Amino acid sequence: MFELTIITSFSSAHNLRDYKGACENLHGHNFRVEVAIEASDAGADGMVLDFKRLKAFVRRVTDPLDHKYLNGIAPFDKENATAENIARHIFKGLKRRLNKGNVRVSRVRVWESETAGAAYYE
């Protein structure tokens, strides 16, 4: 089994609904995103997926979140834009685009600070 991992980032603002604390106020993060994909075999060229292509797939999902107020973007207009929900959102978006044949998304981890992050996997 092969696993590939890329790291990227985006910046955005949000506020948590129904939260009693400072995070219910408008604030922002420089989110760090780690994406892992897995495959049982590499292609004839020795690659599961070119890192450049993987990064492009991830950008298609994260670019709409970059420099935006997340509470105004679906699905975060209805659910809190927590690290957990952002990780799931990115995972599901990548799953629709990448899970074909041998390749599947295995994990997405979103860090909202250097010391706090959440992962989503199925």
C-alpha cells in the first residue's frame, strides 16, 4: 500500500454559533491542511498520482474557502466552521474528485493553529 501526503494552507474568518467564549466573535485562522491519499499500486511510471496533480485537486476544494468569511459559504452557513467540519468538507470534496480505481482519499487533517487540529477519515 502506498500513501501520499501533501500540505497546503488557506486563510479565512469565521465565528462559532452557540459557543460561549471568545470564538463566538469574528476571528480568523491560517488553516494548515494535510491531505493523504492511498493506493495499492503505483502506475507504470512508478507514481500513484503526480504531487502537482494532487495539489491541484486540493486547491479546487480549498480555494473557495480562501480569504472568505466561512459562515457565509455552504455548508458553513448552516453548520459551524470548526476544524472538524472543515476537514470533513475537504475530505468529501476530494473523495468526489479522486476516489477512482486504485486511488482513494484516506485522511484530511486541518490545523487551526500550530497546536490544535482535527482529522476526518472514513
